[in-house]
Amino acid sequence: MTPFNWDDLRVFLAIARHQSAFDAAAEMGMNQSTASRRLQRLEQSIGSKLFERNSRGHRLTNAGHRLLEHVEKLEATIYSMESSSFGDSVALSGDVRIGTTEAFGSFFLAPHLARFCQRHHSIHVDLLPMPRNINLSKREADMSVTLERPIADHFVVVKLLEYRLVPYASRSYLQSLPPLRHRDDLTHLRWVDYVDDMVFTDQQLNLKRVVPDAQPYFCSTSLNAQFSAVRAGMGIGILPYFLCQNVPDLVPVLPEQVGITRTYWLAAPSERRELARVRALWDYLRLVASINADFLMGRSPTPVQVTHASFDQLLS
């Protein structure tokens, strides 16, 4: 067997994570034929077929699964070595990519990240607000904020915050209804909800928990779209306080009787978590979450910005 070529192993790793040579090649900035040629060279070097190719893409063989385990360990070692050798473990510079749920990233995190970037000019932040979970194992991001607590052993995971969701409706829609005084009054309203068979986590099944007998009138995979529909008078929806508190035309409906508290978790692969730029953003997000606990739970109408003194304390 000839010695392994790390570039070929990187191609193998990308194809295994994307399950597609085309997508892997695009991520790595090469054409698909080059990626396929490097994979073929690796398979010849090992003497084993690493993928089964079919109409759904590339699926790992048993030999591929065995190699993947070793290559991921090698990748983690190389990341750690690069951090130590090139100063990433102490330098507050470079790229950090964070994945979040859609509305939380767009409406809550983005303004706070702007303040972080103003203070750390040499750190470039990519924010990925997505209507799905970010796959840290596939290196889609350096860290993620997620509704499900990751359980992988090689992740560092902390509880970031709790936030509250309650029914919201537009003033115009409420004016068309009789007074709403009890939970039972909500059953036959026009509800805005998620597309049931396309939720990416059971934590999104809010309506079934709050008003089990209600039937959705309008559904979307996007919480941002639900927010817009509720604001336009489409109906009533279960929405987070952080999204709606400062929108004058939206009104919470029976918030003392109906509501859900959810948890966001902050996670990162252990080797990425040790990079200085990642640690800086990690600590900043935890500070932002801490000082905004009342806002996120609906006890305060105004989000709190990190002060210069708080920044200085983080850096000390």
C-alpha cells in the first residue's frame, strides 16, 4: 500500500460528509472530475472500495466507515497542531462560523454580533440562520446554537439560555373575534404553524402542546414566514417574545395561561472550541444570553447591549 496523501483524504472526508462528490468539490473549490480522480486514487492506494455510488449519491462502504473514523481523528489532530503552530490558540483573528435557528439568528443574534465585530476587527464572523440543524460533525460551522442538546462525546456543550413563546396575533385579527378569556377560546381560531411532517426537531411542535385540538390554517417551514403571516392578520401563532415584543401591531394572547419555555444549547467540536477566536465569540454569546435573560423570557421589553466595561471584563 502506498503512503496516504492528505489532500486525497480531505476529498474523501468531504464526500463522506456531503454524500456527494459534486457538493464536496464545490466546497473545496475544485471541479467534480478532480474530486472523483482523487477519490479513485485513494481507493487504489488502499485497495478497497470506499463508497457505493447510486442515484442518491455516495454511501460509505464498510471500509469507508472504518477509514472515516481514523480520518476524523487525524483531522482533529491536524487542527490542534495548526492552532499551536500558527498561533490560532492565542490570536484573536481569523474566521468563525456560527449556525443558529432561523429567527433567533436573524432577529436576536445578528445585532449583538455586529457589536462583537466592531470590537474584534480581526475576527470575521459568518452567521448561518437556518431552518434546520447545523451539522457540526460535517464542519458546516465552528459552533452552533440549537434546540436539541448535542450528545456527541467530542463536542463541548453548555446551556445558553431559556426563552419563552406565547400566542401572538395582530390587532386587526383580534378585532374580528369575540373576547378571548380562556384557553378553550383558542381552539377554533385560524392558527399559523409549522409544516408538521417537515419539522427538524420535536421542539418545534408548539401548537400540539399548547392547543392540542387546534387545526392549522396556514403552515410554513420558516418561523420568519409565520411571523410575517401573523403580522399580516393571517391568524394566531406561537411566537417567541424576542421576535414580537417590540412590534406594536402584535399582541400576546393569554400569555399567563398559554406558553412554552424552550432551551437553546451552545455547542462546538472540542478542538474548534480551543481556538482563541472561537472562545472569544463563545464567551461573548454566553454574556449576551445572561444579560438578556429577562428580555428572552418576556419579563423586559428591551434587549440589553454589551457595554464596553463588559467587553473589557471578557478580555481580562
